[in-house]
Amino acid sequence: MGVWSKKLLQDQLFYILFLGFLTFVYIANAHLAEGNVREIQTLQKELKEMRWYYMSLQSENMYNAKRSEVAKRVRDNGLRPHSKQLNRIQVRQEAYQLGDGY
């Protein structure tokens, strides 16, 4: 190794170490990015499964909330749907005036 090449190597040592550090940072960043992409894909898959589960529960709940289904389930308790027309209660307006106590 000549004097010139030794001196050149010593002068450029900081630059070479800096390039090595940047290479290390670049590789580490690529690995972290790949890990983040994997995690995002896993969470998207999990979200899709949860959405399917929610939609199936929602459709099941809508089916069970139908009047005929509710009537089937409460029939064992002795309850049955009201078959007569409902009575309407009307209250006269005078009953709500001040001074009546109500």
C-alpha cells in the first residue's frame, strides 16, 4: 500500500463510515416497513372476518325480531299476540289547565 493510498483512505474514512451507517439505516427501514405491511394485512383480514361476523349477527337478530318469531318464542310462557284492536285513551284538554293540580 502506497503512501498516497494510505493517506486517501484515512481522509475518506469518515465518508466511508457514514455511507456504511446510511446503508444500515436503509436496510433496517426496509425490514420495519415489511413488518408493518404484514401487520396491516393481518389486521385487514381480521377486520374482514369481524365484519362478516357482525353482518351474520345482524341478520340473525333481524330475523329473530320479526313479530312471528317473537310470538313463537313467547308462546311457551303463555303469552300470545293481542288480537283485538287497541283502545285509545283520550284526555280532555281542560284537565291540563293550571290550577287543577295535575
